[in-house]
Amino acid sequence: MKTLFLAWQDRSPKRAWYPIGRLEADVPASRYEFRYTKGAESAQREAGLPVLPAFPDFHRRYESTELFPLFQNRVLDPRRKDFADYLRWLDLSPEQNDPIDILAVSGGERQTDSLEVFPKVNKRPDGSFACRFFLHGIRYVSKPAQERFTKLRKDEPLRIALELNNPATGVAIQLCSEDYQMLGWTPRYLVNDLVQAVAHAPVLEAKVVHVNEAGVPLNQRVLVEFSGRLPEGAEPMSSESFQPIA
């Protein structure tokens, strides 16, 4: 089974972010299951999250033999001529055309809503982990930083910096070039787990995986791999907000 989470962002000035749903997918067996998480209850209580029309009942377990349209519609149609380019932007091979794998990298963002998809980060038996994501917040960095993107190379190491007073999120994690040009941020869904790692086991690494050309949307310009080790007893994405509603 592969696990994806669905996140929702409040459009108010707070811009609060909540994990609201969990998708379990067994692609070879054509089994898909969606459940709301407790983060959806918090989002509804604190920010007025509307129930998603595709999943109107917070307490129901939704099952299907096909990927739910809410997720499928966030993947480019493989019949399109630019589908091969799309996979290349995501650093996926032509064989890696599974919608779940695509969503795990692309995030499935759309201009028409405030939803984003992300994969569950899994900790290995030795405590290590690795995950990939596109740099967030690129439109907010300086012009010299955006120009620095054109000079980034595959496997180039990135510096990791903890930010304690981010105006939007409070705590945030910045990623910088080796010459200390601030390039962007990790996704918010990683921050709590990474802060734990920084506090207890500061063996963390980040590197550039793929850089797309200027014509690609900013939110898919720089693909990063983040790896490290979590402290004993810490399980990524295990807080209450990520737990399914009973």
C-alpha cells in the first residue's frame, strides 16, 4: 500500500495549513481507500473547512477500485503530447507513470482550490528517512536567488537553516545554496518532524535532484531530496492531525 495525504490551506490572512485526508492505494490490486483525518476536524473548527463534495461524510471510509476523481484530475492525462515532458519535469522515467507516484512528487496543486497532495514519509529500521519535494516559496525569494537557480546542478548540496520567525508559519526550514543564497523552504508538512530531527540528531542532508527550465511553473522549478535520521521513538507524520477519524 502507498499512502498519500491531502492538505488544505485556509485562504484567510492566517494561511493556516491542515492535513485533512489520507489516501491508501494498492495500485496492482486496484484498491483505493480515502478517510478524513483529525486535521479535517481542526480545520473545520478553526478555519471553516467546507466538506469536500467528493467525500461528504467525515466519518465514512470511502473505497473504490479506481483512483478517486479528486486525485486523478490532478495528474496530467497520459494521452497528451507533453506527458513525457511532464514526467521529465518530475524526474520520473517513462515507466514511472503511476498516478500515485506522480502525485507524490508533483503535489497535485490546482489554481481552482486550496488542496495539495503529499506522500507519507517512512522511517527505515535504522531511523533514516528520505523524501523528495519541489522547493516551496520560490516566488518570495530575491531576484539574485532566482537567478541562482540557473546555476544549480544535479546532486549539488544545499545548506539547511532553521527559521524561527517566519511571518506566515512561525517556524520554517530554509534551504540555501552553498554560497548562502536563500533559495526557498521545505514544505510545511515536514517542518514538525524535521525540527525534531534537528534537535536530537542533526545529521541532515539536502541536495538538488533536478532543475527545470525557466518556462516551467515556479512551484516545479527545483526538485530537492532531503534525507537524515530521526530520533528513536519518533515516527514521521504520526501526530493526531494525521490520524484517520474513527
